[in-house]
Amino acid sequence: MPSITFVATGHKEVGLCNSHELFKIIEQIKPEVIFEEIPPGKFEAVYAGTRQQSLEVKTIKAYLHKYPATHHIPVDLDIDEATENEIKAEVDGIAFICNDYNAEYNYLSRLLSHWKEKLGFQFLNNDQCSKFILRQRILERQVLDALRKDNNQREIDHDRLNLAYNQWIDQIENRENEMLRNIYSYMEQKKYNRALFLVGAAHRKPIMQKIQEYESKAKIKLIWTFYK
């Protein structure tokens, strides 16, 4: 039965979350194919160097140089760039507000940054990291609700913030479904025996839950391993 290893990543290099450490992990797995959290529409530009490369792309480029027979495939959802940038700007603003408005959210943000730097992929692939991130999602909703009721925050366009946040959550859901759908499709067509899926740590727990649904419906069954 084909196997696939799920490795949660951090996109930007900091401390032990770096391309050297990720390279070592990939080399241990020795995948025939690497599935990447990149939309097909941006894939060529990213690898041509006309777009800023992530930690994962930098590492995969180095890995392909040493192991050129390895396949790598973009599996993320193509999203209109203007819409994506608009939502990202709003969500970045929401995160800034949450850090300023909620002490627990700010504490979790600092914890995530600290342990990502100190422990790297060991932390990003740990259930504790997933718990911190999921708790932040809950707090974001609570902060948005509290701001709406706060008479001192009337200058904020609450409807706009809530719309952007809901669009972002829907976008994440659609992207995770698209990534899994593409992975199962490629694995069924190409019959790879050993695959690797690199994706941001924020997607780890939700995708683990979605895999159960895909395994019950998909024509091909995969042996999933979650890197520890």
C-alpha cells in the first residue's frame, strides 16, 4: 500500500526551523514525490525565481539538485491574487488587533514563535503546537465579538472585519480539501509508493481530521505517517 509522510512546516526560516533541518528530514524519508503547498498557477514562477521562495521551496530546490529523479507537485488551490492579497491584509490586521486586545492571544503568539525557533520541526509537528494554533482561532472569534460590543471600538468597521475573517476561514477549508483531493488523485494515477506532503503547521490538525473522511471514500488507500 502506498505511504505518505506528513511534515508540518513553518514557511520562513528562524532558528531550528531552517532549510538544513528540513533537508535532513526529507533525506530520511527519501520520497519519490513531494506534494507542495503551492497553487499550480504560481508553481512555475516560484521555481523560476520570479517570486519570493519559501523555506520549503529553498529546501526542495536543494534536494532536487542532489536527487533529481524526485518528482514535486503543487497541490494547493488557485485563488485570485487580488482577492487573496485583500483577505491577507485584513487577516494580518485582525491578528495585530488580537495581539493588542487579548493577553492570552499575545502570549500564544510569543510561545509559538519561541518554540518554533528553539525546537523547529520537532515543535511544529507536535500536538501542543496544534493546540496553541486552534486556541488562537477560538480567541480570534471571541475578540471580534468583544470588539463589536465594546463602545470604545465603534470606529472599527466590524462588518468588514467579520466578512474578511469568514472568507479567510472558508478559504482555508477549501484549500485543505483541494490539497487532499489532489494528493489522492495523483497517488491513484501515478502509483507512487513513497510520498511526502509539506504543509504549514496551522493545517496539521484540520487535515489530520479530513484524512479520515478521505480514507473512507477514496478509491486508493494510503498509509499516512505524521512526522514526530
